[in-house]
Amino acid sequence: MASAAVTTGDLGAWARIRAAGARPVDVASLAAFRILFGLLMFTGIVRFLFTGWIETMYGAPTFFFKYPGFAWVEAWPVWGMYVHYGVLAALAVMIALGAWTRIVLPLFVLGFAYTQLIDVTNYLNHHYLVVLIGALLCVLPVHRAWSIDAWRRARRPGGEAPATHVPAWMVWLLRFQLGVVYVYAGLAKAQPDWLVHAQPLNIWLSARTDTPWIGPWLDERWVAFAFAWAGFLYDTTIVAWLSWRRTRPYAFAVVVGFHAVTGYFFNIGMFPFIMTVSALIFCSPSWPRRALAAVTRRPWPVPGEPAAPRAVARIGRGRAAHVLGAILVVHVALQALLPLRHRALPGDVLWNEDGMRFAWHVMVREKHGAVTFIVRFPDGKRLEVPPGNYLTPRQEREMAGQPDLILQLARHVAADLRARGYGEVEVHAETSVSLNGRPPVPLIDPEVDLARVRDVWPRAWVTSSPSTDPIHLRPID
């Protein structure tokens, strides 16, 4: 009898969650999220177009590091990449306007993802987040209000009025995606280098002692520890504070301040802006109407209960809705589990990088390294090959601390020499890598022929992580 009671109670709780998720809420926050996302993407892409990064990332390299299964992705010529980014900027404007959104959003997501798949060294956490958010917006009915699409639908003969409501779960989905970023970024900081040694913050802050007013304090150890613990507590708790109505205004002020500080001190691109603007999704679904009323000094009425079923925007009908729903369930499961995959792999993720990407390990490691490839020919001769023969300085810096990229280039060196008629050569790597201020040590076993290594786990050709503590730039007084 007790078992049956528990089951009934569980079903009752699940039914209450489903009912809460289906509850109609104001469409305004989804519409505003789409507009702000489009404007942010336009700003970031235009900034990218005028910084010279297209030549650096797509024109200068002669070799590109590939993701597994995407070796076929190639860059356009430089002029083509300019056109590509120009088209992305135009698509971003159309997203903000809500024009032909069902076509424009998938094109933008695919086009943006393409720019990232060209070279693994282009990976940034916030670029990955852009793809994820864009993919969610492709599915959600963000075009059903405050958009050219909604205006066009209403003008058709027998057309329907713009939607006034969406099911609450659609807002929850975007909150979940942002919450994943924060929570896993916080969990990644729950390790000794960050909390016990305040590294790599000690390294980065000590390099900013020329900052006006506060510069002399930035090489003080207590300041690095204050930053480290503040970052850890912020990431692990901010979602809870944003989700609670009573603390939300103060939490959002902390969001603005936190990302303003990190954006000023650390070179992390558009990430602070994306996270600050996206945090608005935690506000009441009617926040855009209240904000517009305050700015325009005229009422923007909050809609009451939907007058008709069509006033509530859906993701589809019938079988299509079920398919999209199943896809979203898989997406949620992947986002919850993918950042944990390094837990199932041996070794320290900060050292071997296994499971580092797509896991929100934000700002938790600083690596400096040097790599030289030693080629052994069939006749016993040896040749030193510097990575600069194949890579740009930016690519070389990124590769030096990432074993899978070192392996890719080693294989490319072997293939290049075979193509030149040198036969089956061996390629070994002499490496010296510093993690979070530790003395440099080898990252790759120099006795292993990387040309014949299969990139599978466990990666025995990667050395064990250093057992020493990271050094501090100033000793304890």
C-alpha cells in the first residue's frame, strides 16, 4: 500500500509540473529575446568584420584542425568569408525584425555553425552558446508576436492576430539553457587550482597592474582569491537568485556588474554581453511591456487570459509537434549530460583536455607551451619540424596545450612527408607545457609515434597531469 501511495504522489507531482508548463504566459519575453538576440548577433558580426580577424582565422592558415566527422568542411576564400559574414549580419537583422523567421533562423544557425567547424582553434564557449540558443529559437514560435511575420499573417485574408501567449515551458527552456551554462561553469571551478590557489586568476590579474586606480592591488593574492570565490559563488547560485521573484532585481544588478567587470579585465569577446542580455529571460514574461511603458510613458497592457486557442503560440500540431517535442527532450538530456563526460574519462580534464569543449569550463585554465615534432625517417635520419611550418602563431598557441590538436598536426606532418616521397616516417612530439603557472613539463610522451596513434580513450600517449601546486606570482607575506 505504501508503494502505491508513493507512485500516486509522484504522478500527481508530474501532473502539476505538466500543468504549470502548459500554463499560458505573456509572449513578450520570447519576442524580446528574439529581437535582442538578433541585435547582439548583428553587433558582434559587424565588429568581427572590421577587426581583421577574417584574414587571421581563414586567410592566413594553410592547415585547419578538424572536428571528428567534419573534415569535409572547408573555408571559402577570404573574399567569400567576408560575403559569408555579411550575409550572417543581414540574417541577424532579419531575426531582430522577425522577417521570414522560419527560414532565416535555420540559415543563420547553419551559417554560424559552419564558421566554427572550419577550424577547432576557432572554438569559444559563447560561439557554441550562440548555436544552441539559435537552434532553440528555430523551434520556438518567437516570430508570432512583435515581428514582420506576425504583421504579414494578420494582413492575409482571414489571417490570425499575433499571438499573445505561449506555454510557460517555452520560457523555461531558454532559462534551462542559460542555467546549464552558469551551473556547469560553477562546477568546473570547484577544484583546487581555482579555489585553493586562485589560479589562473592570479596570473591574469597580475598582468593588469596598469589599470587606473586599482592596478596596484591586482597583484595582491587576496584580490585573486576574492575574484575566484566570487566567480564560483556567482556561477553556482545566480540562477537560483534570478529565479526567485523577491531577489531577481538585485540578482540582475549583480549580473550586470559581474559581466561588466569580467568583460573589462579579461579578453572574452561578446560573452559578457550575451550573458547579460540573455539573463532577462528570467524576468517576468511581461517585462518588455513594463519596460516599454516606462520608456514611452504610455500604457502597454499586459494581456489577460487568452481569449482563443490560437492566441497561444505552439511549436506545431499533431505528429510534427510530437517529433519536435521529442527532439527538445533529447536536447535537454544532452545539455545536462554532455558537460559531465569528462567524469567518465581518466585523468585531469584541465591537462588532457578530454571533455573540455562543449562543457562550459569557462576561464579555469591557462596553458603556455612549446611543441617541436621530431621526424624519424626509415633510414634512421631525424628532422626537427617546428609547428610554425604549418600553422599561424594563433593556431600554434592554441594547439600547444591541446593533445588532440597536437595529434592532428603530427598526422598531417606524416601525410605531407609521405606525399613528398619520404615513405612511412615516425612523428614524435617534444612538448613543454605549463598549466596555471606550474613549471613546464612534457604533455606528450616523446617515445610515442603519433603517426600511428589512434585517437581513442584512454589516451596513454598523454602524460599524467603535474602533481605540483601552481606557483604564485607573489609570495605570502
